[in-house]
Amino acid sequence: MSSDLPPKLRRGWTTGACATAAVKAALEGVWGAGVPSQVTITLPKGETPTFQIEEAARDDGWAEAAIIKDAGDDPDVTHGALIRAHVASRQPGQGIRFLAGDGVGIVTKPGLPIPPGEPAINPVPRQMMKGVIHEAADAFGKSADLDVTISVRNGAELAEKTWNPRLGIKGGLSILGTTGIVRPFSCAAWIASIHRGIDVARAEGLAHVAGCTGATSERAVQALYGLPDGAMLDMGDFVGGLLKYLARHPIQRATIGGGIGKLTKLAQGARDLHSGRSQVNFETLAIWLDDAEVKHMNTALEAYEKHGKKMSDLIVEKARREAAKMLRDADVALDVVMIDRKGAVIARAS
């Protein structure tokens, strides 16, 4: 019997998990008989994946190992990236020091989990790497005093496709992950990036931020208010994720920008504006516009083409009211800007 169910999506491993496995393999090279061909690590929730070592080298006092990141079926820009760990002995008592190799960024702005001046290696990956270092040090009877340099092949180029430039992470990618696992098409990573963008904006003292549904609306809103790149939060469809976080971590002013269809869904109470997770209710829209024909239309744009300013003004005001509900009386001045497909501002509500 055939099934119409979609195939189960394959999970992958975070950059933090790959870096940890590379460190563990390199430790075998610097303290043991040599870098192994594969290595198994334990993730924070107890899973034990095995990684193949793609490249290895060693000499007196140092060794390195590299792993190709497998992000599973997630559309991750770092899928297939070569993540390398170089470990080198330090003097006893100097401890563990993390360094950024080629393709790993340096934090330059406050508000992130890692302070400015440090390699963009997040806290959980650092803990995981320290764990395998101390475990190996005990096994080999060595002191856990090492320089750990993480690098990512072509990481600087890959970082241009991420939020890192806006977050003030210069020169490359971040080494990320809290569980070690990449879950395919998860919304959590995107929403977490929105949250970090708000954290950085607050730390920099920005008084006005904006979240937009796409590149066209973002360009229009940024130009309208003259906002710096750091104020532009890559909201996408996750208006709820942005506004709920702003409710707990307020900024003086926030703008929501988007096109006719997305803002109509927000006006009707949607928190996630993705086409697969929310739809325009045309019966409701017909009532709002006092036009029974709207019930039979296929897109919000079709309704706008008939009703023009009447519809755009109505939608931005209702969208602003729905967005304000998500802010839960937080001290945030909120406005909504509607953009057409050519990037022109066609309605505003504040």
C-alpha cells in the first residue's frame, strides 16, 4: 500500500558538534598514537554520533583534524563545510585558550553570549570541547593546557550569507549549537537569530529597530527611516517570535514592514506569516471591505487592486493593533509600514 506521507527528514550536526569531534580526534594525535580515522562524542542530551576524519596532521606538540559538516536535510549554509581543530600544548597552568582560525569570526559588539574580542565560539560548544579535553587529559595523564584553534574552510565567504555581519561578528562564521543536533527546517534557529539581533541592538543603545518580511520591504523601511544595518532584524515570517521577545526586552521604537499579503495575515491575527502555516481569510476581508466579491478572490493583492488606499489603510491599522497585542503593554512605540512589490511605501500606521 502506498503512502502519501513525506519521507522523514534526516537530522544533521551543528558546527559546535563537528568542532568538538575534531578536537577529540586531534587530542589523540597530540597525546596518543595518532589521529584516528573516526571519533565518537557524547552530545549534551546523551546522543553519541560518530564522525569521519577527513584530514589530519601532527608534529611535536600539536595535531589537527578536520571534519566535513553534515547538516542532514536542513538548508544550512554551512552544510559541507570543512571544520578544522588545531590543538597545541601550552605551559602547565595556562589553561585552555580558544582561538579563531581562518573562517571563524571575532565578536566586536556587546550583547552576544561571547564578549567582544573573543572568537565567535558559543558557550555550549566551548563547554563540549573543554569536556573532551579534560576527559583526554585524564586518560593520557596530561595537563589540560592547550591552545584550541577552530577554522572553517571558506568561512568568511559563507558568513556573508548569515546574520554575522549585522551582529558585528567579523571575519567568518560562528561555531554554534546548544544540543549538537541540526533539526531539518527548524524555525528555532531563525527565531534565535532574531533574538540575538535584539540583544545586540539593545547593547548598542539603538532606539529604533525594524523587522520586515522580505528584502524589498527591508530596503524600503531602512531607507524610510535611515536605519543602520544593525537595526534591521531579519524577521521573515516570524513576527510573533520578534514581538514576543521585544515585549520582554523592549526597545524604544519598533517598525514592522511587509507586503500586502503578509500584513493582511498579521491583521487577521496570524503570528507566523508563512504561506504553509497561515492563510488570508477572504470571508473576513470581504466583511472588512464591505464587498462580497472579495470572498471569491485568490490573493490579497487582488483585493488591493480593487480597493486601493481604502484597503491598505485599513490593513496597516489592524496589523498594528494585532502587533501591539503581542507586545503586551511593553514600552515600545510601534508602527507598521506596507510596501508594494516595487518597494514603494503605500500605507503606514503608528
